[in-house]
Amino acid sequence: MAIRSLLQYVGFSSLLYLAAGLVALVYFLASRKRSVCNLPPGPRPLPLIGNLNVVDLKKPFQSLTELSKIYGNIFTVHFGPRKVVVLAGYETVKDALLNHSEEFGERAEIPIFRKIAQGNGKEYCPLTACFFHGEIWKTMRRFTLTTLRDFGMGKRTIENRILEEVTSLIKYFESYQGKPFDTKMILNSAVSNVICSILFGERFEYDDPVFLTLLKLLNENTKLLGSPMVLLYNFYPSLGFLFGAPKTVQQNVDELSAFLQKLFQEHKDELNENNLTGFVDAFLMKQQQESKKSNTYFHNGNLLFSTLDLFAAGTETTSTTVRWGLLLMMKYPEIQRKIQEEMKHVIEPGQLPKLEDRKKMPYTDAVIHEIQRFANIVPMSVSRSTPTDVDFQGYVIPKGTEVIPLLTSVLNDELHWKTPDQFNPSHFLDAAGNFIRREAFIPFSIGRRACLGEGLAKMELFLFFAGLLRKFVFQTPPGVDKSDLDLTADVGFTLNPMPHLVCAVPYE
């Protein structure tokens, strides 16, 4: 009745003016608070949309890079009502993530991940494993690192597993007899099998329909999580009913979770403390040991999201990087030839490269590093959050502010890379052709939140990429010139190559 009376008294249009005035007042007060807090500079936000008028939601990392050229290496941007501080350039990102690791050490709370967790009925686990906070993060990271090492990560045993997968992959490539095919699903499958062997103690056949379905769900979510619709949901979660993409993401996670829960039960039924097969068994054993504790972190929710996180991260990033590598070899056949000439002097005929060969193959190592730099597959890293008010390089960043370490600005920093916009393996070679490390090469991020699978990913990238080039010359399909190959990224949560076909012609 009160609302109806108010409408009759002042009229609907007057209420609109009143609402606009209130919005303007809110933004005025926010801007005053911003100046008091001494936030980094940035474009002036507009009511409701913030700075979305100057951000391309299909490629936000490019928009942020352009804004850094105007406002400097530390600036504030408003994604609708969501205020974010962006760190650009190697020196700034390094200072924040290494020298101020505690101040920038938390993960930002992202609405889509909260929705995913709550949709699975795990309110006590608000975010996925990648987004754990505080003591739970420390406990789970410690356990995960120790367990992954126990099951071979960084050891000779996992090298042998990778080489077995490389052999299976080579047989698959050979089956096409040099004819064009799409490498996306097969590389997903091969790389995923490595992490599956660590998680579950088993691998899947490449034509396993359940396995292929899981990978397709994973691929779809990876694309959707970087889509404009999901980004808008993250900026305006209260308007979630307007966006269909978050619902699809949730449905896909539900399917993935159902499969994993079934697998967990099978492992629980067959659990043998004298014969633990992988991460899941180790978690279940720890769960049994702490079953009487009321505040244990080793519950079903954390098992689900830890496994889901490792499965996704251990599949997507490495396989995407290898796909970029093969595409770039087709684009630059002279680089491919140089790699294969180097291998001739190091690898015995009929043998595959091993990790011990990497030091004797500086050019190949340089190319792999340059693939990672150029592909730039996680351009905005994963957002951080400030657990307290932070004094940083002359600015005050309030507690709870989302912070984006803009990795694309580091991997393309003109102060550290001679030709940042070009694919150039000499970025990692000295004048004598020796491999050199570059401090601005941080595709796995740095500091306390750096990717815990970095060691495994480096092993996989070398063994998969070098192993495939040992057996095949990668060429464009008939009628396609190398100049026609598109190096534009297909944008999602990670940057994938655009769909393309590959011809794998036997090398020896």
C-alpha cells in the first residue's frame, strides 16, 4: 500500500529521477571514499556500469593492457559495481606477489565459483580448491603437494608414465597416415591421462565414451568461464536469472561431480592402506584418520573440489599449450626443422626424448618456453584479494579488494622482451645458442599462490612436444598455406587456438 501511495503521489517518472539521484549520490560518496583511501587512479566509473564502456568483455585482458598505458602499472577499474585493482608489468607484479605475498595472498571470492560449490550442496566449501582461503588453503596445499610427490610428481616414475602416454599418442597420430585431423580431444585425453594416473591410479582409453564426455564438459566450462555472460554474472550476481551461461556451467559441474562421487565410492569400497593407488586413496585414508575430529578439512566437499580442480588444471593448460606448439610449428616450419636437426644429434634413432636430454637440447627448450610466453593462455592469472588494507607503492588498497595480476602484461613486457608481439625463440637463447632463463617468464605465476603443478607441467610439455616432433613433421592440410593459419586466440577462461586441422607426416 505504501509503494502504491507513493507512486500515486509523485508519479513513476519522478521516482526514476529519484532513483537516478540516489545512484549518483552513491557514486559520489564512493568516489570520495576512493580519494580518502588513496586508491590507484583509473577511468571515472559511470553509474551502474562502472567502466564496462571501455572494456571489451570478449577480451578483457587486452582492454586492461590498453588502460595500463594510460593510467600506469597500478590502476583501478570498475566492472559494474565490482571494484578491481590491476597490476601490470613484471616489476609491479613481482613486487606484489613476491615482496608483498601475504598482503596479496588471498583469492578473490568469485560469484560463479560460489554458485558452483553451493549448487553441489557444499556450503562449508564456498569455493573450488583453487580458491581456498586461509588455514584451509595452507592445509590442503600442503597435503596436495606431499601426496602428488608421493605418487610420482617430479620423479622418474611419472616420467615413465608420461612416455607411455606419448607412445599411445604417437600410435593414434600414425593412424591418420598423414591426413588432416583435429588434435583437441586427443591431446586433452593424453594429457588428462597423466593426471588421472596420479589421482585415481588408472588411465582411460581414448575412445572411452564416459571419459570423452567428461573432457567435453570440461572444455565447455573452460570456454564459458571466460565468456561475457559469465563475466557479467560475476559483476551482477543478483541478476543471475538473466544469464543462461552460469546455469550451463553449474549443470556441467554437476555431471562431473556425479562421475567423481561414483569413482570415490568405488575407491572407498576397495581402499587398502597398504596399496594406495593415488591422490583419492590418500585423501580417503586421511579422512578415515581424522574422522573423529569435528573440525577436519578432510571431508567429502574438499575431496570433490580438490580432485575436480586437479583434474581440470592437469588437463586443460598443458594440452592447450601443446596444441599451440603444433600450430606454431606449422606456421614456422623453419623452426620445426631446426628442432628436429638438434634432436638428431642427441636422440638415438628410434628413441624418444627423455628429461635428461633437455639440457642437451637448448633450442628445443627455448622454443617450448617461447610457446608458453607467446600463447599466454591464462592472461589475467586468477584474481587475488587483500586480506587487510594494503599500502603498496604509494597507494592504499582497502581490505577485500579484488586484485588482478595481469600476466599478459608480464609476458609481453617491452622492458624484458625484445620482440614481445612476435614468436621468437631467441628470447631464451644467448649469442652462443645456450638456453637462458628470463625472470619475466612467469606463466605459472609466482609467490605463494603459484601453480602447484608447475613441475609436472614442465615435464609434460617437454616430453609430449619433443616426443611428437621426434616422430612427425607437422604440416598444414592440402590447399592451406602457412600464411593462412590464424594465430588469434579463441577466448575463454584460457586462450585456446582457433579450431584447425593438422597433418602429422612421419619424420623417420
